[in-house]
Amino acid sequence: MKDEPKVSILIPTFNRPKFLNKSLMSAVMQSYKNIEIVICDDSTNYESKQVVSKYMKRYKNIRYYFNNGPLGKFGLNNMNRCYKLSKGKYINFLNDDDKFHENKIMKMVECIQGYKNISLVTSHRGIIDKNDKVLRDINATKRIKYVNRPISGREVARTIFSRGNFIGEPTTVLFKKEHINKFGRLWGKQFCALVDIAAWLQLLSKGRFIYLSDTLSYFRIHDKQNTNKSSITRMFSIEWKELNYYAYKIGIINTNEYKQFLIQWKGEHSNIKA
């Protein structure tokens, strides 16, 4: 590529040195070279720091920040510290237990540079287990019908509310930094559990979207994820209701769709007050 703007790969981490090693390896092995890697560490020990130190001796584009313990909000504050410290034109988070394909950044930068008014690019993502075994797609990871071409942000936003987060986790998406001041903040509210969906909706309001059919990242499923905690699950449910309400208020979904959502939500979450 003639024009290679800087891309910030942001890795917020917490007490997962073995997975972090694999994630960081996939970042430094990117075929796209104009990158910076920013790691902010919420860990309660120095094991992750030791992992990163080995890489920093060889790779000069890594910046590491130790937080002396968790910054709070289930890792959200750590994500936003990474974001604040980033210097790239484009941003791609990398969860500390996920992995990139070696051509991920290159292909996504080519895409976002090659079309007008693109605010985010995503792709098919594979699922792996704790041993890196590739698992079958689930409904949320199956490829969508319209691939490799721009789609209007509003159309994609509507699809989120009918299908769920098909766009993917933070690892999956490359986006323009200029469109977001604080990750996960939408309609005047800071979301904590559905931080990714809130961010995607913010970006979709700023421009168009492209989904690449290639598998360019891998989402790891294991028993130590935050999503397995009951408090997070409850927050997911409450924030999903809030997102649907705001989507109704600004016309992304219509009255009948919102009523159907409420009926379904109340049936599934009768024990939650929100």
C-alpha cells in the first residue's frame, strides 16, 4: 500500500498471561507495518508484564502501562485508558484472549481507504477454544448475506436489533478514531456490558459499513471470561432493553417491533427490574 496511516492495536489485559502471549504474537506478526500496540494492564500480579517485556525487547512499537490493579467497570475503564493513549488514525482493539489473522489490519485498512464514507469494517470471525481448536460457527458468527461491499449504517443498525451483534466483539472491528471520543458511550450514556454494540451504533451513525467474508480474527471461548459472571449477564439484559428503547425513540425500529421486543424481554427476564 502506498498510503499506510497508523493503526493502533489496543490490548486491555487482566490476569491472562498465557492467552495474552498468543494475542500479542498475532499483533506483532501483522503484515501491515505502520502499527502501534498499546497494552494497558489491570492485572493483580506481574505475570503479564513479564510476557510483554520479552516482546518489547524486540518490537519498538509496543507501549505498556501497568495500572496497579483493576481500574473498574468490568474492564471498561482499562479499555478507555488504552483508547485515550492511542495515536493512530484507525483503531482495532484486541481482547487479550483473542487472536488476529496475520493479514487482518492490511485487508481492513485497504477496505476503509478504498471506499468513501466508511466508518467501520468487520469480518467473519472464527471461534476457538482454550487450546486454539477452531469450533463451529454459532448464529452470531455466521456470515451475513451482503459481504465485501458498503452498506448503509442505518440498515446495519436495524439488523443488530433483529439479529443481535453479528458485527462482532471489539477484536473484530477496525474503525476511524475520529468518530468516537469514548468507547461505549452512546446517546449520553456510558454502557458497560454492551459496550461493543453501543460503539458500533455510534459508528454506524457516522458512515457506512463493510463486512469482509474472510476470517480475519478469532474469538476465544473459555471458562474465565467476564461473560460467564451472573452480574454481567444481568447487566447485558438491562442494557439491551435500554438500547432497544433508544432505537425506538430515534426511529431505527418501529412501534410494532418495539412492542414485540418488550413482550419477549419480559417473558425471558421476568425477575429483572429495569
